[in-house]
Amino acid sequence: MPSKDGGRGSSASSPSIVDDPIVTILREHTELQPVAERFRQIADALDQGESSSGADALEGIEVHRRFLIEVHQRREAAFAAEVGPSADANVRSALAKCRAEHPLAGRFQTESRACLGKTPLSAASAHRLAELMRAEADRIVEHHRWEAETIYHAVRGKLSKEVVIRLDAAMRPLVGEAAAAQAGLVAWTSHANPTSD
């Protein structure tokens, strides 16, 4: 007989399987922190008129697209599709809020690329781009902190084995793309922290 606990069940028999998809998403939240930090560094460089800041910003915008939009948001969508229907009201409400915020990342892409489309980059465009990057950095940090606490920590270890298997299968096609996006993220953020003797 189907469970009446909203897709939840005992995870004691296979804790490693149950935790894997949630751990993957939470790890991405951690990896987004250096993106926000690097955005703020580039924003400062843009305001100071540093010659490389435009190229650094463009690279960061591309990392944002590949990692946040094309991987992380798609994993969130898979989570919402597999877990949302059987989740409790608080989690469903939080998932709806996340879905409503997704277009903000796309808006950042459009507005920031518009600034860089004006060559040479004027002081006004550089300052506007700096504002956009700081605002997006703040949004990433605050949104993902709230999201992790409200959604992922709330369900971790409480999903039925069947739901977790479906979620894992839904997320698996993104593994290769996620690895490539993560490699690009690490390479880009490491520019700000070169190894020194």
C-alpha cells in the first residue's frame, strides 16, 4: 500500500543511496560561494578601471551561465519534479519560490552582457556592470543559504528509497556537464588566488 507520509520513509537500510542526490545539490551550494566572492572582486576592479576587468567579468558571466543556470537550476528542477509532489506544504512553497527566482539569473545574464556589448567599455557601463555583479553575488549567497536550510536540509534523510532512486536517475544525465562546468568554475575562481612562494 502506498505510503501516506508524502514520499518519506525509513532511510536506515540504505543511507548512502538516500543522501547522495541531496549531498550533490548541497555541494553545489558550497561551490557557489567562491563565485559570489569572485564577482565582488571583479566589481571592485571594474569600479577602479582595471584593464582586465571586462575580460574577467565576461568569463565570470559564462561560468554563472554554465554552472548556475545550466546545471544547478536544472538539478533543482529535477528535484522539484521528483520530490515536490510528495513533499510537505512548506517544501512545496519553498520550491515554488525558487522557481519564481530562476528568471533573475537570466536577467543578470542579459543585462550584464549588454554592458559588455558596448566597446570599448565606458566608465558608466563598467560601473553599471559592477552594480549588477554585486547584486547577483548577494542574491546567490542569500538565496542559496535560505534554500539549503528550507528545502534540502529539511528533506535530507527523510525521502523514501523509491523517490531517491528516481531523483538520482533524473540527475544522472547532468553528471558530465556538471563536471565540465565545475572545472571551469575552479579554473576561473583560482585566478583570484594564484599560488605564491
